[in-house]
Amino acid sequence: MAPHPVTEFVSPSAWALVEDKFSPFAKETLAKLVNFVRTEIEPAESIYHAQIPTDPSKRWTTIIPILEELRSKARKLGLWNLFLSKAHYPEYGVPLTNLEYALMAEVLGRSGFLASTITNCAPPDTGNMEVLARYGNAEQKKKWLIPLLNGEIRSAFAMTEYGTASSDATNVATSMRVEGDQIVINGRKWWISGAPHVQCAVHLVVGKSDPTNKNRHIQQSIVLVPANTPGVKVVRPMHVMGFDDAPDGHAEIIYNNVRVPVSNLVGGWGRGFEILQGRLGPGRIHHCMRSIGLAGAALDLMIQRVTDPKRKTFGKQLFEHGTVVSNVARSRAELDGARLLVLSAAYQIDKVMAKGAMKDIGMAKFIVPTVALTVVDRAMQSYGAEGLSQDTRLAEWWSILRTLRIADGPDEVHIEQIGKEELKRAPALHRLTAEMKEREAKVAAQWKTAL
């Protein structure tokens, strides 16, 4: 029997570990996705980037032709909205588990965010669709969710704030107050992904609606703001280490006396923090699996570089140097280990939902991007100065992965949370040790042995 096509990208042992947990539909979809990435997306990557205008005035106003063509093909093939599990979203989802989608996200991640965008599986739209599917009312779903699911519009999630330590969501200062049948919003956000995109039609804005509430976790709410609402001003696109990430990008935005109907409130007053936690959990796993895919592509480039017979140093081919071989071996082992951590977290989400899997998600979030970043860094090193230049995608990939150590919660937040959870085990560990000592003393007395 021929091996599954996904083993082109992941080790046969990793596939063997999860194969029996994949439905026939998931196996078929995964095979179809691998083929689509290989035959359609990878050959189109350079063309896609060439079609993005270099003129700053057009970078955010142009719809990329080859992207739209590939999106149409992906949808016809059924490679669309794969992230949305039918088990959690029966009305809108596809029959895939989070575990099944996790490997698909790795395959998608090999091209950065391009393949995810082509299959309508790219952030921030993915998280926004989940929010609307779970918390949106009928009107909100009709107006915003359905067009997002159909790929007719794009969206943004406005949480991070200028001048605010936004890794603590309770610090959000953007104000939301009710005046009659309207919500008035004032605030300054930045690093709002997707907001500069020409097709971005709606922002999900996180703000403080009840600042005097003693419970800091119910002070926040989320409100839908159409992108063309008066008072919404995109100040500038932000650059990530020199990359503007057009045509999606990240924006600084001012909301100046923005007025929207009260019916644009998502889920209810004071539920912002709750919605945030549910939204970010699966998204973090998606980021992690895409990171492994991206780093896997970098490892492939590294292997090709160091085995290029034209490149020799000190009379040897590059792979004949011990440090180079070590870098390849460590990269393979670290990526395979990181994948297992993420697959475990995805499996837990399927079993107990994101809230019950926060420990697994948190561990993956602070370990996987760092591992992937290290692998890309090694690939850059193998290319020498070329690895830092625009002649490869490695520098761009490095910037993407470095961003993920901050996006959706910085490493330090996840590390502290995991550490605190582990320390809660201390009383039980002390008790078990004391009980063991008592048993040890009894055994020593029985054998008349001095300890």
C-alpha cells in the first residue's frame, strides 16, 4: 500500500501515530490538500509576490489576480474553511477534528500565510468566524459571518492598543459607552492584522464597557464596527522588521467617536474577556502548526543548500562539516518533537474544548515558535549572506516566526501561567513525599535498618 502523500512533509512515524484517528474524509482531504499545495500553490508563490504592487499607494488597494484564481480553485475542490470543525460548529463547519486540521495547517504553513489565505483558513478571519459562529446573533451571522465563510469579505480583530501593555487583556482602554440606541467608541489601536486590506469590511473591536466593575474580567465587550464607519481612521500600515506584509498587513487605527447600533454588540455586555479566551485558544494551535510547516520548508532549503556540490569551503562540501550535520539533525528532531506537542494540544481541544486544554495550548505556544525560529535561523546561516537578503524567503519567514513569540500572548505570559499551574501541584507532591517517608520508616523498622 502506498504511503499517504502527507509523508512528503511529515515523518512516516508522525503520520503512523495519528493515522487511525483520521476519518476517511480527513485522509482524502489531506491528500487533496498536499497535492494542491505541491501542484498549484508552490509554483504560484513567486508570481503572487510579483503581482503585489511596489507602488505604496497601490499595495493596499489591489486584489491579487493569481490569489483570487487559486481561491476559486480551492473552493471548488472543497479545500475551504477547513479550520471550522463541524463538531463545534454544526451549522457551518466541515467534518474535521482539530487534530485532523492540525496536520493540514502544517501543510498550509509551508508558504507562510499564502496557502491559508487561498483556502480561507487565514487569521484573523478564522478567529473572527469562530466568534461570530459561536456568539453572533442571527443578523450578525447573515451580515458578516456568511460573507466571511464565502470569502467575499475580509475582517480585522482590534485588540492591541498603542501605549498599553496589551498582553494583559484587562488593560484595554478603548472606551465603549451607550448613548440611546448607539454604542460610542473611542480609542487607538495598533498591530491590527488585516485592517489595511482592500477587502476588509468589518472590525471586531475590543473595548472597556464597564470600567468601574470590580471584576476586571467582565469590564470588556466586543463590538462589530464596519470598516467604513465615520470616525474609523487607518493611520498607517505597520512594518515588521521592514516587511509591511501587504496586501494584508497590520494597521494603526484611531476610533474617534465611532457610532454603531447597540445590535452590533457581540455576545452581550461584559463577555469580551470570555470571548477572547475562546477565540485565541484554537488560533494559537493553528499558528503553531503553520510554524512547523514553515520551519519544515526552511529545513528542506537548508538540506538542498548544504548538499549543493558547487558549494565547498576548505576543500569540503558544506554537509561534510560536523556543525552543519548537527544543525540538520537537531532541526529534524526539534521539529518532530514540537509537532507531537501541538498534536497533543489539538487532541485535547477535541476532547475538552479550548478552555480545558489551556495548559497544552500554552506549552505549545511558547515552545513551538521558538523551535521553528531556531530552525529558520539555521537555514539562514547555511545560506550565508544570501539568507539575509531578498533573494530567499528566509528573512521574511524569520520575521513571521519572531512575531509569533509576541502575537496572541507573549512567551512570558504563557510561561508564567504554565509555571503557576505546575506549582499548584506542590501540596500534593509534599504529601506524597511525606507518605513515602512514613512507609520507608516502617520498612526500615521491619528490617531493623538505620536510615
